[in-house]
Amino acid sequence: MEWRYVILATGAVVFDLGMGLFFRARYKAAVHGRIYVPLLSPKLARLYFDIGVKKYNAEDYRGAAQEFDKSVALDPQFDDAWSYRGLSCFELKEMAGAIDDFSHVLQLSPKSKDAWYWRGRAKRELRDYAGAIADLSHLVEIDPKFSDAWCERARTKKEMGDWDGMMADYGLAIQNNPQSPLGYHCRGLSGKAKGVWDGAISDFDAALGLDARAMADGKYRARVYHDRGLAKKAKGDDEGAIDDFSRAIEVDPKRADLYLDRGNVRRVLGRWQEAVEDYSRVLALEPKNTAAISGRSSAKVLLRDYDGAQADANRFRKIYPQKAISGAFVVW
């Protein structure tokens, strides 16, 4: 690799790497030309990697992948750069690229648990179920407490139609790591999908009842409260559902769907003003949420706020000119 450089009048040198990056340094000697600097490649690879991670965290996955391209070109042994490029490909739905990158990580670091996990997930996305199960099975042999791997293998079996195998894997996730909420949560979701409300609620209770450190992620805790609320609603426990939706909102107040679900239950229970307030919170977060517009309009009719209902009906039509709101009221 060569650096072209220019010496400024101040004595500073500007090096051009030919990849859009410039490096300034003090340089006393009056020289010019080119310098061969292969030993600096790992440092430059780390610089591109750090830029890529920032872009990845900002959800600029395409930009991140481009930075990781430069990083691995400079240092082909940089396994973290390969891994992050694989994650970027995964987020971009480029699963073949993700599998290639995680395979490269495994060549460099055969015991990388994350690489086995994400390659298995990418294979499942491509419906390579046998490949996914092989990777995830190898991972749980390496680390039986890796709850995500058991749950991901369970999801793979579900897509294959193997319900018993799926439930067995969720059980193994709990058995091998009983202090992780993930196994309970995932098994509860499966029970909810099957209409086994009591079993689902019991699993959600178990997840939420773990040590506070296990549920320290507020957004994840909100998900479990929300799922338990949906199970309670389906079972007919409307007040219990409202309580869980409210708990979820306390820890993740920017999720519009939480207000929407709570508003729907309140409207059914005849608590129309509270429903209107919930729908309004949804629309503050998502102004074009037609379910909230429709629900609020319906609740306003029941409150005899016909002008407000009309305004919401008009708002709905602006979004969907060819549709009318259906429900418990007449579109004006």
C-alpha cells in the first residue's frame, strides 16, 4: 500500500490513502513523493472499523458495510470486522453475504458463539433449515446456556412444522439457563399462538418474576408485559390486559402499539374518554396510524362528540381517499 502526501507550508503533511481518508502529521524534513507503509494497515483497518460501528449503531447498514469492506481489505485477519459486516448484511436482508462473512469469522475463530448463532439465523432466513439446525446444535454443544440458540432452533423447528421439537427446545432453554427470561418468553409466545392462554400467561409470569437484573432491559420487559396483556385480553381478562399494557407503557412510553391496544380494550369496556386519550397518544407518535384514527372517531361518536368524529373521518379520508371508516358509527 502506498500513501501519496503533500507537505503544507506549516510543515504538516497530508497523506492521501486513496480511499477518501486523509491523515495529518507533523513532518519536519522537506521531502515529497510516496512512502510504502504496509505496517500501518492494521491501525487503518481499526479506524475504518470504528467508523463502521458508528454507522451500524446509527442503523446506516449500507454505509457500515462499506467501511467494513475497507477494514477487511486492509486486515483480512480482523475477525470483528468480518462479523460486523455479516451483521450489516443480515440487517440488509443479504443473507448469502452474511453467511459468507460469518463463515469467514469461523475460519479465523472456530469457537465464536456469535458467528455460529448468526450464521444459523441467516440460514433459517434462507429456509436452509438443516443448515440452521446444524449450526445452532453445534452452538448449544459449545454453550448449553446460550438461550438464544435454543430459542432460534425452536423457531426453525416451528417453521418445519415440528411443534413437539419446538416446545422441547424451549424447555431445554429453560432447563439449561433457568435465570434467563428468554426461554419462558418464547415458550409463552408459542402457547399464545396456539391459544393455550393459561400456559402462556404462566410462562410470561415466570419471565417477569426473575431477578430484576435478568429483566433490566426496559424495552424487553415492556414486550413481555405486552404479550401477557394480549394473552389476558384473548382469555377475557380485560382489566388484567389494561394493567399489563399500562405497565409496558411505564417502561417503554414511545411504543404506539401499546397505547393502541390499551385504547381498544378501554373502548370495548365503555371507557370512551380514556380510549380517546390513548388513541391521541398513538397519533402523537404516528400521525398516520389509521387504526387509531378510526378507533378515536368511533369513541368520539359514543361520547356524542360528532364534530370530533367528523374531523377524524376526514383525516382518515386524506390518508385513504377511496376508503371509509367502518365500525360503530356512520361516516359523515
